[in-house]
Amino acid sequence: MRKFIIFICCISFSPMLAQQLPKYLDENIPVEQRIDDALSRMTLDEKIAVIHAQSKFSSPGVKRLGFPDLWTDDGPHGVRPDVLWDEWVQAGQTNDSCVAFPALTCLAATWNPEMASLYGTSLAEEALYRNKSVILGPGVNINRTPLGGRNFEYMGEDPYLASQMVVPYVRGLQSKGVASCVKHYALNNDEEYRHQVNVIVSDRALHEIYLPAFRAAVQEGGAWAIMGAYNLYKDQHNCHNNILLNKILKHDWGFDGVVISDWGGCHNTEEAVTNGLDLEFGTWTDGLTMGRTNAYDSYHMAEAYKRLIKEGKFTTKELDEKVRRVLRLFYRTTMNKNKPYGFLCSEAHYAAARKIAQEGIVLLKNEGVRRQESEDRSQKAAPLLPLDKSKAQRILVVGENAIKMMTVGGGSSSLKVQHEILPLDGLSEKLKVNSEKFATAIDYARGYVGDTIQSFDGVTVGRSLRESRSQAELTAEAVEKAKQADVVIFFGGLNKSDFQDCEGHDRKQYDLPYGQNELIEALVAANPRLVYVNISGNAVAMPWADKVPAILQGWFLGSEAGNAIADVLFGDANPSGKLPYTWYQQLDDCGAHALKAFPGTWRDDYKIIDEEYKEDIYVGYRWADKQKIRPLFAFGHGLSYTTFKIGKATADKQELTTDDKITFTVPITNTGTVAGAETIQLYVNDLQSSVERPIKELKAFRKVFLEPGETQQVSLTLDKSALSFYDDQTGQWTAEPGEFKALIGTSSKNIVSDYKFRLK
């Protein structure tokens, strides 16, 4: 009873106590004043401590003043499992499993900003449960070449699409009080020798292609953190790069957040002090190479920095600015008392992962196949997909990727999931309800052997992938079973192993690995009713594409992969994904390879690789248009199980001033028999430019969901910024008066309507 009375007394005097709070703890005082007060109370040692790591994924707060430690964690597809304090080894916890969301190439393929918002809020809830205040993602580097090992973590080749998708992701994540650390800033398009690549790129290509998504994340998304990249630009590492960090990010864009180094991306104390780095993370003695463990005081931004201050080489001016930014991050995250509670592995998160996966899966091709030569050739065969789960049939599933976990491996994005529904299991579950009634049978053949590794970073891959049979035996089994099947579904593509879709290395070839091309040729010869499902984050060569009637791009889909793929294959979800990059027929159709501009060239001392972006602004479909190259599948391409009719575009004006906007209206009708979604894409062609410009550039899009027979009027609006190019002579964005053309369609190669207009 006495304790109860004392408690009541304390509460009754709470207003008086609140008046005695120091400014930095008083929530009624503006944050910037609270930061000033906290900064004035900190010692030099406390200031130095908060700008570098204390463990693999945390940096210290200020315990004396009541600021908690700051915990980061890898994303961007899920919250990475905890490791030991000072080792990469798994901590062995039982409460750090997560929901894996689809890789960001899949998110970009939804062409739906609402899915990006759902992604961000769902991921934030998982992070909150795990007490993570900073998620290291999303990634928005541009897909310059399909050999990029880390492309699966990014949002495609187009700066406008990536910009539109990153903003709601960042806003969704930060709406829950979890900071988004957008990465890897910037020009991070190589994994091989990534610490040594010095990018040579024009100012125009830098600003038009490689920076817009970062700028949108900062200025529109309000990102609280940015991660520097490993590579160099103008001979300075990007984690302490004066032009990228001080001039562009902080000065030009007004970024008020924290620049965090990639792990081991800091190389020089004096450059780190002066060139914009705020918070250093890394591994071992110097943040990068192996040395004595638990050596965080040996980092460039630790004792070395403090020593330079004491020696008088630096004042605390730069230090106070860094600490000010870190404190601002504290108030937004660890000191935010209004953060909601988190949820881990909730039903809502699995539903979100499945929905995003369904919308991102791309139906690349869907043609009909006659069962017998005797069938009436005057009648067009029905498309092979969707498969009918309500009728008796024998289905053969082939391929290692049907039974291989894709949430494990690939580098820092590797996860420890509560579950991952594999494609074979998803199909089996989908058909289980009908198997007895309709005598549907599903069989499996391995087909090929790729990666038989059983674990990555201490996380096991589930079922065993060991295989003792030869390739000839595996092929013979698959072909024999294919002859007896009504339909064959082949799951192939890439995986998360080195030199495929994986951090640390780029792909060595555009072709499919593990002899898959030969196996596909043998299977389609045995049974032409073949569905090919490509599991990857990158495009691959498909020399057999004209022989295979149905091709699906299945991405890395996360926890609900098998369910989402089964939903699409059997028509429970109508595919609506669109490619976020150009799918070349051959590697030399890509500008970086046609110009021999990837990879770069070693300098004489073999310490730095200079890589010149010779294709300049002509990345992806921009290059294909310029060179009149017909891709295998165009940027923005994606089919549906229904059909759409797009009418003629109209506009609310024919001329606009620099302060005005123009709105185009396009009617679209679902002319098929099932509900579905189509993405209307608007590209701009400058007809009177004083500089060379791409034939078309994406500047607006909208995804529309329609019931059968339904018509909607789709509005797409442009302003001066959509007509501008970056003038590298003046360092300004310029929109020149003259005539433009709006090109409207459903992919970069399928333009169905256009409209000429003029900028005064």
C-alpha cells in the first residue's frame, strides 16, 4: 500500500518535474533547440563515440544523457537475422525470423506506388518488433547492365520509375518511426572490385540517369539517412566524396539526415571529416580488412579523428555538424516516444508479401499450343496460361529453382525467414484440393544441378539439394516424364550464388547457367506445352524463346513465392507486372557492352579501375531506341489474361507556360472476360531540342484496375520538369520552348497514341 501511495504522489507532481526537464528531453520544445541543448552538454569523447559503430550493426547513444543505442539492420527485403556483437556469425536467436518481401526488382515491376507504400510500412513493423531504428534500404541504383550482381536489390533501369517507387517506400517506412537509409549513393553499378572502380560519367548522365531516384528519396520522400557507395567518383570514394555528399546531397538538395558509410567504405580520416560522412560502420580494425576484433575505436572517425582535433588540425566545427545530424536521427527514431508497436511475421505481412509478388510477376509471353497435329489449324489455339486447375491433367514440374530457397544467400540481403513457400510446394498446395476430385497429378524432376550449398551465414536452405546423378541421367528422366505430361512447368533462371544474383560479384555471362538452355530445348521437343518460369533479378538470354509458348518472369518473391506463382499460373491472380528494364536478345544489345564500357580498365598501378560510362544518357530503352534495336521484351512490357483497348489521347491544352501543367486523358476499356490491370505509360519526345535527347523518356504512368467491360478515363499530368534536360554547361535543369510529343502506350515499344503540344 505504501508503494502505491508513493507512486500517486510522484504522478501528482509530474507537471513540476516536467518544468525541470532539460531542454533536450522536453518534447514541447522544437527539435532543433533540443539538439542544440544536447550538443552543448556532450563531451568530446561522447561526440566522437556517436559518429562510429560500436558493434557490427549498432552505434552508441549517449548513456549519460539518456540517448539509447542506435541499431541498424540490413534490408531492403526483410529484417536480417541478428549476428554476434563483433562477428558475422549468427547469434542463434529464436525470435529473429522474418517475413521476406519480394526483391525490389519485383516491387518496381508492379508499377504501383501503393505497393511500395505497403512494402515500407510492413517492413517497418517488422523492424520495430526487432528494435531496429534504421533499415539499410531501399536500393535505387540504375540497372546499367544485366550482368550487375546486385541489380535484384534495385528498381530497374529508368530514373523516373525508380523515383516514383522509392518515395512511397521511404514514406511508409518512416511513418512508423524507422529510418530509411537509401543506398548505395551513387553510381554503384559494379560488384567486382567494387572498392576500386572509379566511375567516369558526364554531368548530364549523372543528373539525368543516376541521381534522380536519390533526389526524389531526399526531397520528396524525406529520407532520414543515405548510405554512401563503395566505388569512387572523380577519384574520391563515395563514402567521403565532396561533390556527391557536400555539394549535391547536402547543399543542393538540402538533405538534413545522416550519411552512413557502407560497411568498410571509409578509407581516409581527413576526407571523412571534410567530405560529408557522418556515421562510420564497418568490420574489424579499419572498417574493412581483417585485423584485431572489437576494434571500433580504431576506425577513421574514432580515435584517429579525436587525435587530429587535439593536435589542432581540426576544430570541432565539422564534428558538431556530424553530431547534430546524428542527434536529429535519434530524435526521429530512438527518442521518438510516439512510435507504434511492431509486429513480426503477422498474417498482414504475409498477405502484403503475396500481394506485391502477384502484382510484380510479369507474363512475358503466352501463346497457344495444339495438342495434336490433327487439330483444326483454322482455329487459333487458346493461350497456354492460365492453367485450369479444375480439370484432370498430369503436370510435370522441372528445375532446381522449384525446390531452392531464394531468401538465403546473395550477400547482405540474405534472410532467416519463418517460412518460404517454394514453387513446387505452392503448386502442390494449390492442386491438393482438386487432386482427388479431378485426378490431377503433379510430378517433379530435378532436371539440372546448380548450387547444392546447404547454408549461408548460418541459415540452412531447407530441403537437401545434394544430387548424385549425372546431367545425362537428369535430362533423360525429365524428358521421359515430359512425354507423359499434359503440361510441363520449368523453373529455371539464376540463384543467389556467387557470379549470379549476388553481392560481391557480377555475372560472367548472359546465358543461363548449369546447361539449362540444352535442357529446355530437349523438354520442348518432347512436349511443346511448356511453361518457362524464370527466377532471377536480371534478364537472361533465351535463344529458345520462339519455341516456348509461355514465359513468366518470377523474380525473387520472398516468403510467399510459391503461393504467388501458383496464383498466377492458375489464374487466381491475373498478372499485371511490367518489366522495369529492357530484356535484350543478346548482351551486345546493351549499350555498356556494345561500347566495351563494362567492366573498366585497370590503371598502371593496378589499384584503381577507371570505368567510363560511354553510353552516357542512353541506358536501357533509350539505347535500344537510338540504335533501333528490337529487344526480346521491351521496358514496360507485360501481358495479362484479359485484353484492353486504349483510345486516343486528348489534352486540356496544346500550349503550356513554364509555370503551367498539361493533363492528358486516355480512355481504357477491359475488353476481356476477367478483371485485370493495365499500366498506361506516357513518354516524352522533344522535337526541337538544341542538344541530343533520347527518342523517348518515361515521364508519367498509372496502373488501372478494371472489371470486364469497364472503361476508365486515365489522366496523366506533365509540367516543365518533365520536359527538362540537365544543361552541363550551366549546371541547371533547362526546359527549352518548342514542340514536344507525348507518346502513350503499354511499353516503350508499344505506343498506341500520341499528342503534339508546345512549351511557350
